[in-house]
Amino acid sequence: MTRLRARIETELRQFQERVPEDREIEAILASCGTPGRVAAELLGKHGGLDTLALSPDRCWLGVCGGVARRFDMDTRTIRAMAVVLGLLTGPLALLAYLGLYINLYVGTEDESVPTIDRARFVRLTLGTLGGLMALYAGSSVLDALICSAYAKFAAHAPESLGSWRWLNRQGSGLFFWSLILLLPIAALAGLPLANGWERTGKKIVQAGVALYAMIICLGIASVVVGVLLQFVKDFTI
């Protein structure tokens, strides 16, 4: 109780020049937690991560706030460390964040933790996966059809197109990196993110899929240009 009272008093110091409103007091109480939670944190200071829990002080899902509360650190410090880790490891940090959140979400009994909309989660992740796979498969089929027609009517092997078929050589890598980068963001956008971040995540995924489609279109256009130039070369010789 002493620890909880100290936290509340610390939060109330920001209102030295005015009386806090009811909603502000409620937010402070929610962020500080219940006496039982604070007691569990103190009891578990030297015993593993059993007391780690999602925090109501959420920027995304409350994971960084929960880690900060567990180790009695400033939430901004943990978030800054998470950002640096994300810049260094890319999607691996997002996967770790998602894994920790799911683990804590499954084990939580706190009714204040927002519920996952499973339909939205499945729709975004599978929709992103299906869209990327459809673009990759479509580009492969289209490239094969163009090269088959080229070999039939121009009597040249597709390899004669050289660098014009760069998509055929780099398509698998582009597809792989699109999956690695976009699927974690799609999964994150399907969760109950705070501060409207789920809409931002969805827009990032849509922009990423659109960029991938644009690159594929450029690759197919490159093959078509190579075929046309070869036809022109054959007729002018």
C-alpha cells in the first residue's frame, strides 16, 4: 500500500496548479494498478518474470509499460530501447513483441485488457498473406507465358532476354522480404492497439502491398520491353 500510495502521489504532482478532473484521477489509478498487483510486483522482484503483466498505460499494447513496471524502470526508457532494437533487428523485434504480448494476453485475468477481435486479426494477416502470394504467383505465370510466346514466335530462348528478366531472378527474394516485413505489421494492426495505431498499421501494410505490386508491374513491363526490342532487332537484321 505504501508503494502504491507513493506512485499515486508522484502522478498527482503534475496537478500542482489545478485540481485534477475525475477522468484524470481514474487514469492515474488505472495506470498505477491495484494493491494486489503492486504487491505481486514487489514479491516477484527477485523471482523470474512471473509478475510481468500488460500495462494499462499503453502506447501500443502495454508490453513496454508492463516490462517497465516489472523492473521498476521508466516506461519511456523501455520504449526507447524497443525502438533501437527494432531499428537494429527489423521485423525480429516486432515478432518478439507480438510473441510476448500473446503470452501475456493468454495468461491475463485483468478485465481491463482489451479483447482481441479474432475476425479482424485473421482477416488482416491472411488477407496480407493471400494478397502477396497472389501477386507472386500471378507474376510468375505471366512471365512464363510471355517467355513461352517469345520462344515460339521469335525462336529465341528466354535466357537471351538477359537483364530484362530481372524479376524472374529476384522475384523469390522480393516475395520473401515482403512477407517478412509486412506480415508482422499486419498481425500487429489486427490487435487492439491504442491511440489509433491499428489504422496506421493497416495503411502501412496496404502501402507495402501496393509497392510490391508496383515492383512486379515494372518487372513484367521490363520483360515485355525486352521481347519487343528483340523483335525489332530480328526484323531489322
